[in-house]
Amino acid sequence: MAIVTTPWIGRREVVTGLAAAATSLILPPALARAQSALPPTPRQTEGPFYPTNWQGDVDADLVVVRGEAARALGQVIHIQGRVLDLSGQPVAGAAVEIWQCDSRGIYLHPRDESRDRRRDSGFQGRGRSLADTGGRYRFRTIRPVAYGSRTPHIHFKVALPAGRNLITQMYVFGEPLNARDGVLNGIRDPRQRDSVIVRLEPANGLEAGAMAATFDIVVG
């Protein structure tokens, strides 16, 4: 008769294993899903300067405007990311729009009271990118600058295939004004607040002197 042997298991391992199994059995499914879900990207104000004119050059490269001899002033940054649902699955076909002020703090908008100064005509000011089958989008733009009481930021609007929209803003890690910006600090959930603050890393492999950022957008 064959003798079956099993490895020795200590009392502590048995107790730990039973406790883990019991926890997994009694955890409500909804709570288990919530613990594994990504934090949704927080909704933020559209602001007063959402573009009124989407005619002409509105592609994903805001640094070069067709018909302008000079490119945009400011440091170039490459932004890439994915549009995801709460479970981390990509949302294909989402339309991603961005808009921001130029290097002088002026928006491409008729209501910007700073328009008495000369706006950088080499900066496109707004752009669009369509998320691919993996939910990926890309933009080439300039590093955002501070103006008034606002820390540097870029506005994002995501139009989902199902017809819903998400408006948020992307911020830059390490900017001194982040600590005092009322819009950014209006996000009470620390995980959500951290999710919209991105690090800029050198991107010389893409473009000399440029920086790069990854900004994933999670829609609920």
C-alpha cells in the first residue's frame, strides 16, 4: 500500500490560511469589486475658456500651427495615456480634447481678458486625439505655465462612445503653486488628487530638450 506524505504545516500557517479564506468568503462582492477598482479621475470645472472655435488646425500637435512660420514658445512636452474604465479595461474610440494657455498665460478665447497682450500665434491652443483600440491617446504640446492664482495645468475633456463626458485637469508634480491652488485642492480624495498630478521626465529619445508625461484617465 502506498503511503502518501504531506509537507509539515505549522499551526501559524494553518491559522493564517483559515483567516484569509474566511475573509474572502464573507467579503461582499460589491466591496471586493470596489477594493480592486481604480480610483475614477475626478471631475473638475471646465473653466471660462473652453474653446469656442474648433475650426482649422485642431490636431494632436499643438506646437505647430499650419500656416505659421514659427512654432510655439515654451518647452515641448509629449503627453500619452490611456482612457480606462474602473476595472482597468481600455475605452476604445473615446475623443480626448485638451486646451491650455500659451507660454504667456493667454488662452485662445475671446473672453480672455489678457488678450490685450499679444498671444503666441504659433501655439494651437487646443487639440483633439481619438483613443485607439487600446484606449491610448497622445498629444504634443508645451509645458503649462501658471497665471493668476492658478498653478500650471492642462484642461481635458473626454467624450465617451456611450455619449457621456468627463472634464478634468492635469497638473505637474513639484510645482510650488500646487499647494495653494483652490481647484486642485478641492479634490478631497487623496488618491484622486494624486491621479491628476503627473511627473515630467526627460524625453530626449523623442525630441531634444522635450519632456514626457503619462496621464491615464479613468472613467466611472
